[in-house]
Amino acid sequence: MAIQTRAPILDVRSACRALGMPPASFYRAVGPEKPARVRHAPRRISPEERTEILATSHEPRFVDCPPAQIVAQLLDEGRYLCSERTFYRVLAEHGQSRERRDQLRHPDHPVPQLLASAPNQLWSWDITKLHGPAKWTYYYLYMILDVFSRYAVGWALAHRESAELAKRLIHWTVRRQKVPPGQLTLHADRGSAMTSKPVAFLLADLSVTKTHSRPHVSNDNPYSESHFKTLKYRPDFPDRFGSIQDARAFCVDFVAWYNEEHRHSGLGYLTPADVHFGRARDRHHLRSRTLEAAFVEHPERFPNGCPRPRPLPSEVWINRPGLRCDSTDSRIPAGSAAGVNCGAAAERSEGTVDAGEHPAPTPLPVLEEAH
């Protein structure tokens, strides 16, 4: 060791202080190795006693009795082998303390790990309730969101949750966005409409990949949850809607505002329509030129150099692929506003789509509920 080579010059304590090492660690390393101390537990029962405990629990009169009753009955006979807890411990060591009845075990649901680098690669959809005019009356808002651009590509409002209405909405939205087969992944939670056979058969016909959140893990569908929070935290969002026509009128205005006017923090404060229809690069260049002009006019106001606008989104994800996630743990590492491992990795200005590939954003029509 370096300390031993400098022993003629420095004493051990000074050398250890110079190296930031405790002297005790040095003496422990160079000293003779101490034999491992054998610990003796005086309360430990012997192997013969363990054999007697197992043999007693296997007696025909005790095979259906818990350890508490075995200990009590042995005490009535004037015998004491061990405590109730020791009985349990010995039985557990031999695998004889499990539940005797067959128990239903929930399947191990995989963690959805999804990635999108352009619009119409990954959609998220969900259903939320809007309070009606009276107690226990609700209207059901169906919302399909493009995860990369946060653009609301389709929505509907109905009196009830219906798999058939969800099927029609998804079919209409895929056709309107002109999504080619095999490109899109549609993510949702495990609601009855989301896991229904009509929706599953439709997605199979359209060559759309279907994924679901883990049970009771709302973090696996963060974009839809965050979108609904934005809806219900609007200043003009009412406590109750007077009618379904009233709710639809509100949703029309909200979707138009969200798509065309709302500057989204996850998009570098661009609107969803800018990202979805390929206008993000032009907006970014305009902001860059504006900031450069401001810097040329007043460079003393920018001590860190010429400011740059927030970078464009390049990738978004739900439970970022490549990271190890425990399928049974709902505490996902932080990412988006919903508190999960998802969000926009904004380092590159790629992933936008030419505006000619999609129709211009127009107010979404309302699908009537099928009766």
C-alpha cells in the first residue's frame, strides 16, 4: 500500500489523513485476518426438536389444526414443544404453511413501453364523465389524442359508455387522418369499451396495434389523463351541464382552443396543430430570428449569450423503452405532468410531418350515439 511505502517519511495517521482514509481501515487491511466468530443462539431449538415439531404436526389429530390449537392442546396434555411462532417458522421452512386452498393469482401484466417520433404513430384514448343537470346523471366524453403532437384527432359525447360508439369513433378517426395500415399504435386503459371485442376486431381489420395499461395503474395512460385535467381545470368549465347539447357546445369550443391556440409546455410552447401539421419548424425559425434581433439590439440584457427558443420535440414515450420497469410496481420514474416515465425528449428538431400529408384542422364532427 502507498501508506506502507511512505511509513519512513510520514506516520500512519498523517498518511491516512492525506489520502482521506480512516486509520482503522488501514490497520484492518494490513493486520492478521481474524477468524470468523461463530455465533451461538442460546434460544435456538436443536435439529432433534425440529424433527419432533414436524412429527407432532403430522399426527392425524393435528393435520387440520393451526399451530395455536396444537400448542394449546399439547399444554392441556402437559407437553410443551415450542411457541406458536416457532411452530409457524418450522413449518414455513419445510413449505407447509401455505394456503391449502387454490388461490387465484393475477397474471403478470407487462409494462407498456411505447415510443413515437412523428404524428399518427401513437394515439391514446380514454373516456371521462361530465356531470349532467341532476345528481347521478353523466355524459361520457370519448377523446382520442395523438401522443406526439397532443392533437385531439377525434372525440364524441354520448349518454353512456358504448363499445359500438367507440368502434365507430376510432374507425372514423383513422380514415380521416389517413393512417396507413401497420403504422399506428392505439393505447388505452382497461375499461369495458377499450377491451371490448368490437374494438379489438376493428383494430385487427385496420392493422392497428392495440396496447393497454396495467390494471389500476393510471400512470400508464398519462397523456389522456393530463388532457382531461386541462379540460376540467378550464376557468369556464361548469360544475354541471344543463343538457347534452350544452356539453357538446362546450367541447367543440374546448377542442378548437386546445388544438389551435393552447401553447403546450411539452411541445416547446407550440400548439398541437403546429406540431401535428408540420408548422413547428417554421414557428421555431421565427422565434429564433426574433430572439436574435432582440439580442443584437440589447446584448447587455443577455449575459449568457444569444437566447434560443425551446427545442422542438423529437420523441415521446410511455414508460420509455430501454428502461427496466417492474411490472408490479406502479411507482414509475418521473416524466410528464402525470408523474410517470413519459414525456418529450426535446433535443432534435425532427419528427414533424409535411402539412400536405394531413387534412387541415377543422372542427371535429360529433358522432351520435347508436340506439
